[in-house]
Amino acid sequence: MTAEEVKVQSLSLNGATNEEDVVTPWSVESKNDTGVDYEKLIQRFGSSKIDDELLLRFEKITSKKPHQFLRRGIFFSHRDMHTVLNLYEQGKPFYLYTGRGPSSESMHMGHLVPFLFCKWLQDVFNVPLVIQLTDDEKAIWKNLKLEDAIKMSYNNAKDIIACGFNLDKTFIFSDLEHIGNNPAFYQNMIRIQRSVTFNQVKGIFGFGDSDPVGKISFPPTQAAPAFSSSFPFIFKNAKVQCLIPCAIDQDPYFRMSRDVAPKLGFPKPALLHSSFFPALQGSKTKMSASDSNTAIFLTDTAKQIKNKVNKHAFSGGQATVEEHRQLGGNCDIDISYQWLRFFLEDDEKLEQIRKGYSSGEILTGELKKHLIDILQPMVLAHQERRSKITDDIVKQFMVPRDLGFRTNK
Ligand code: TRP
């Protein structure tokens, strides 16, 4: 169409056949009890598996045991992670970028996954991190008052900060507040906007003729933070490699970002993709804001946690104790076990539980107790940290500022 147009992977959001799982930024659906087939997704999206070789290299270079999310394949797919490790090995810089579409309801355990992982990566690599709060996205998609969407950003920022991010190395921003004060960010948005056609955005995101133009022009807003020149107060003029940890449903945004990167004269952002955190009712269903029994919220009390797990966590156990003792439980579909994979750090203990449950030695009630014993102190500790995050602390994280980044570090 125009000379400016760049080639964007024609790959649409989803694969061709209707038998497949649906994975888009707006909907994740699977017909299997074990959830989405992630091996297939890697093939469809054209990303790479996080394999043992990458994990060994990670451990060798950082001298740190990989995080349980990596060891257990919860972050299972990547793009260009070897490039990032090469840079780190050579003492060259990179930065982390992640984000969240803020919500009015309190956040739940699943929302913590990318942030817990980013906090760990930030500690291991000692690099700057930018966190985008897409209140603009939420305002457009949910037709919210802009003022309310901004408030949600501030509210969610407290839960994010409570994950323990280092103020000296972390910049958090609300799109609605920040972009208007940052010409460099806006200019990158325009560079991206002129490089992608409506046709391409339709192909990637599935927008239709009746969608508001705000939706159509939003993807470049999520792409812009992947280019270091959007943050001159952090990176000065340096062209710095970006690494984006995110759930794999966000990949369409970053396929687009990677396709326009050479045009902007920037390295393609690298990615670490996570699988989805399952709802209490099972991997086929979704956690839903309107049904508070599908998730454990960061505001839940110890009692609520206990009741929800006991009543609602989908069980891979057998119908009767006798049958269970004889046949054993199915950990692949059992949500208590699946959640323990996320949050129980001790590999040996997890393996004991897996063996015990699979052989029928451990009963469903006992398995649930293990999960409750992990979740209750975790949520309580989060609540205690969050209660200490004042509005003033949130503001400090949101001030555009020098994060001590130097190219010749
Ligand atoms: N669109 C994402 C959401 O709705 C928010 C987001 C913005 C994001 N930038 C990101 C997520 C970068 C991961 C990485 O949650």
C-alpha cells in the first residue's frame, strides 16, 4: 500500500483448524482437561521451547538456580533468549518490560505470576524494569471513565510494588497519565503506527469494521515500551535490547513489535512466555471476575482461602477413598497439584506429593491441605507488604527518572 509499510508476519491470531485451542489477548479456550496444548502453540506461534540446554546455560551464566517457573516449564517458550544471555555474558546491557491491564477488582494469584518472575529476573540480572499499566486499553475495551481507569492503575500498582520491586531500578507508568508528558514515547507510537496497516492489524488481532478506532490504534501503544528510545530519561540515547516476560496470549503484540523493530533501527525485543494459571474449577475454565469462587484473590482471608480450595479446587482424585487408594489421583488435571507447581518452591517436596497422590497414598483432602498451607501465609505476607505501600511510594515509582543506567557498566 505505502512505501513505508513493513512486512508483518501474516500469521493470524489463531491456527487454521477449528479443533485447536483459542489463544488471543482477549480469550483463552481449550477443550482439554489438561488445558492448552503448549507444544502446539509453540509451533503455531513460531517461538522456541525453553529447553534444558537454555536452562543449563542460564544457570551457568548467572550462577543462580533457575526459578521454579523455569524449572517446571511454567515459562515454557521464548524468542531470542540466547541473544539476551549473550549480551549479559559480554557485560552488555538489556532491560525488562512487562505490563498489566488494570482492573477494578482486586488482583488474584494468577496475576502475580509475571510480576513474581520479573522481580526474580530483576534481582538476578540487576537491570532496569519498566511496567506499563494500560488503563487506556481498559478504558477503550470496557468503555470506562478515564478517571476511573487511572484510579485502577494506582490501585493495581500497589499490589505490583508489594511484590518487592527495587525502586532504584523500576519505572511504573499509567498510559493515560504518562504518554502525554513523554514526546519520545508518542513519537515511537507514531513510527509504529505508520508502519502497520489496518489489514495487518486485522490479521493479527482480528479487529472488525465496527470496532472503535481506539482499538485499532492501541497495539502500537503496547509495542512502544519495547524500544528503549521511548524512555530517554532512563536510557539517554542508547539502543538497548528489551526482554519481555508475559503470558503467551500477549505474543501477538510482540510479534508485531519484532516485525517493526528493524524499521525503527532497534533490536527485536526478546520474550519469555508463560502458560496460563488455571482457574480453581479446572484448566478448561477461566478465572472470572464475576465469579469470585474461580480464583484466590490477594484480599482473601485465610478462612476464605481454605473454603475455596476445599469446596472448589477441581480434583483429579477418584470418587471413593477405596478407588483412590487403588487407582491413585491424576495430577495433570488436579488443580491443587497444578497450583502447588506454581507456588511450592521445594522440588523434593513437590515430587513426594506428586508420587504420593498418583499412587493413592495421599488423599485429595490431604493434597488440598498442602496447597492451603502454602497459599495462606503467601497471601497474608502480600497483604502485610501491600498495607505499607502508601500513595507516596506509588508516586515515587511513577516519576520519570534516571534509574542509574549506564551503557559502559
Ligand atoms: N495488555 C496487557 C493486559 O491486558 C497489559 C500489558 C501491557 C502487558 N504491556 C505488557 C503485558 C507487556 C505483558 C507485557 O494485561
